[in-house]
Amino acid sequence: MLAESNSLLSVPTGTLKISEFPHTNGGENCESIYFSLVVPTYKERDNIENVVRILSQLLDELMPGDYELIVVDDDSPDGTWEIAQSLMPEYPQMRVMRRQHERGLSSAVIRGWQAARGQILGVIDGDLQHPPEVLMQLLRSIKEGADLAVASRHIEGGGVSSWSFTRRLLSRGAQLLGLIILPRVLGRVSDPMSGYFMVRRSCIVGLTLYPVGYKILLEVIGRGNVDQIAEVGYVFCERKEGESKVSWKQYVEYIYHLLRLRLATTRWGRFSQTIDFPISRFIRFGLVGLSGVFVDMAVLYLLSDPTTLALPLTRSKIVAGEIAIFNNFLWNDAWTFADVAMRQQEWRQRLKRFLKFNMICLAGLVLNLLVLNLVFNFIIANPYIANLIAIAFATIWNFWVNLKLSWQVTQVK
Ligand code: GDD
Ligand code: MN
């Protein structure tokens, strides 16, 4: 027997891609097992021990040694991860991941799956609101051939214990909205908001998931190759310890998630995947560029117009251009390349990215002038058409270089 160690799992980095084999630290045993169950936690110190004990008892009986529990904690200030870690000697099938540089429920689940060794990947809340017994029925459905087994509040045997009218209304409203925006995804299950489900690794292998907020099941159905879906009714229990982390922010994120998934699963989205060009990112980049034109114009007017500050034109234009570049940078960082920026949030890194963006834009400006002159002098003697072509070139250049440099700064350690 190997000595039981209680070292933490290393946190996978990079894109949220599920590979055929688990991410490992090197020395670790990575033989495949049957089932990996991720338990995402944030401030669950009063629940963690119960959850781990109940789940372990259940799974030890069902499949001794052939499962693992993966607790993924986002560095909870109440020390949930530490408690989980201290339980490791007692529960050898449990592994613990402490994330310090990323947060959010969905990405926690995927990071857990990336470290998982199971052929079946599952998730369950860490607050006992998801009844553990239902695991047996979910596992049975998978054994019987389902690709995805979802615990549902909205079929026979399901329900919510004592939700207020408002919460029920909000939940159903969100579902209805989802059905309108993404019928082909939400129409497939009765409870698309469920955070209690399991899926075959083979259905999501090789895929990069882009979840926002809470609803990871939408990603799995929307992007995965899921054929057969089974549902098992369950009653969403009341919380006994701790509190829910749901706020209005999750509703906003949910709508954003729906729209993005919609874009990715339309013909355009699929086309952009086959030709390997990020169309939606390019559209965002283009829109941001357009906003920059307005900023540039407005500032130029404010600075140079005889009725306002009446400063010299060239100086005004330099300031206007720089402010527009700053504007574009902010939007691109927060929107176009948000997924990348999320991983490099330090102020130093942001500043470096901004300087880099500035250089690229400057080179873009030179290209702009060059193309404008070439086209105007040799091809089309119309300055506006020539300028349009020049702008198109510069935009593509700017986008392409930023994309190739991955909107990242290299970190020297
Ligand atoms: N690692 C990590 N990071 N875990 C988190 C985070 C986070 O940022 N936010 C929440 N969690 C964990 C919680 O500790 C809990 O174990 C689980 O995720 C669910 O969070 P709650 O805050 O308890 O959510 P809820 O009970 O209101 O919401 C649940 O709604 C659905 C039904 O509408 C969802 O989480 C679903 O799982 C559930 O089925
Ligand atoms: Mn909960």
C-alpha cells in the first residue's frame, strides 16, 4: 500500500478543454476509473464533512474503489478547502483542488473534470440540496445507455421544497426565456437549470467549453455530442447550513450565456468552427472599432472645433486617436477577449496588454496610410472608397495580430 498523502490537486490552466486523459501533476496515478463526481464549493465549511461522508458511503457501496470525489473550492475564506484536505486520510477516494486565481461555479466544475480520471463525469452541489440517493438512479440511467443523466425538479418525482412564489417565477421565467432564445438546447430537458447531472466523457472530449455563471448543463447540451438524455426526478431540498451564492448577477450572466451559445450553435458559429476563424470574436472586435470611431470624432470635435477649444488639428487628432485606442482597449479587454483577460487580471498585466495594443494599433495606422495611398494612386481614384479599403485592411491586421498574440502578456518568473 502506498502511504496516504494529503497533497492538493494542481489546478489545470489554459482553456477549459476536456481531454481524453486527465491533467496530472506528473507523479500521480492516472489510471482510468469509472466515475468522477465533482463537488464545487464556496463557503461550505458547515456542509463539507457531511457531504463527503454521505457521498463516500453511498459510492463505496455502489462501486468500491472505482470512483473519486473531487472537491473544487475557490479558496473559500471560511477555509472549506482546508477542512476537505484534513478529511483526505479518512476518505481515500477524495481529492481536493483549491483554486486561487479563478472563480465561478461553472469553471470550477470543468477544472474538476479536467483533473478527473473517470469515464463518467458528474457534478453535485456541496450543500446537500441535491439528495445524494438520486445518484444511484442517475448512474443506472447511464448504465442503461444514456449519454447524459440529469436530475430534474420538473418531472414525476421532482419538485422544490419551499420556494417563494417569486423565486419559482424567476426560475420559470428564466427557463421560458431560454426556450425562446435556444429552443434546441433548452427544449431537450425539463430542467435545464439543473446543476446535478452526469455525462459520458466521450460526449465532451476534445471540446472547449465556455461557461459563464452557473448553468454549465447548457454548455454540455449545447456543445457536446449528446445523443440520449435521461431524466430522474428529485426534490430540491432546503439548505440547512450556509447560504446560496445566487444574486442578480447570475441572471445577467445567464442571459449573456444564452446569447453566446446561440451564436455558437447557429450555422455561422459552426461555419466559423470549420474554417477555424473566430467570427463572433471578429464581430465584437469590429463593433468595438466602430465605437472607437465615434470616440475619436467626438474628442476631435471637442478639441479642435473653433466653437469649442480650437486647438491645432494635428495635436487634437493625436489626443483623439489615443483616447479612442484606450476606449477600444477597455472594451476589447472586457468583452472581445474577456475569456483571456480573465486569466491575467493584475494591473501590471493589464498595463502591458494596453501598451502592446497601442503598438499594434500604431502599426495598423501605418498600414492604413500605406494602403490608402496605394489604392488611391494605382487602383481607385476615389479617396473615400480607398479609405474604406484601407480601414478594412487595418482592422483585419489589428484583429489578426491581437489574436495571434492571444491578447496575453508573457510572464517572466
Ligand atoms: N467552486 C465554487 N465557486 N463553487 C461555488 C461557487 C463558486 O464561485 N458558487 C457557488 N458554488 C457552489 C456552492 O458552494 C454550492 O455547493 C453549489 O456551488 C451551488 O451553489 P448555491 O449558491 O448553493 O446555489 P443554489 O442552490 O442557489 O443554486 C442552484 O440552482 C440550481 C437549481 O435552480 C445551482 O447551483 C444548481 O446546482 C441547482 O440545481
Ligand atoms: Mn444551494
